[in-house]
Amino acid sequence: MSDISAHQFLTIYIWFGLTFLVSMLLLIARFYERLSGQRTYYQFFVIPVLAFAIAAARLSSLDQIAGDTLGDSMSLVGGLSLMALCFQVYRLMTSGR
């Protein structure tokens, strides 16, 4: 197994783990929206999953780990959108406490 194939395997493997975690956050946000009636925008949790999928596919297809503009920008978009969505759900769930 060469370094590139190990890198490709680990990139895809980590993406599946990250997708599982984001899916759990989506389910928590959906449950809270249904329970409280407050809008959590749980549908937008698909954006980080897609952005990380594009980044993982792009970076695993190249011979480099970083330095690709599209891959790095998709990682940035995925991270920032996930951070904003998690902050939104956190703010709704802890408001007034």
C-alpha cells in the first residue's frame, strides 16, 4: 500500500466518520425543532456534508494533501457552515438559562 493509497483510504474513512457525527447533530436539531417549535434550520446540515465530500474527493484524487484551492475552500466552507449551524442550535437550546 503506497502513501497515496493510504492517504486516500484515510481521507474517505474520516469523511464517513464526520458524516455520521454531522448526521447525529442533524437529528438532535430536528428533534429539538419538533419538540420546542423553534426553527433550527436542521436541513442546512447537508451543506457541510456535501462540502466535506467535495473536499475529500478532490484531495484524495490529487497527489497532495493540501494546497489545492478547491479542496481547501470546500473544507473552509464546510467548517464554517458547520460551526454556524452548531452555534445556532446551541444558542436556541441554551437561551434563557
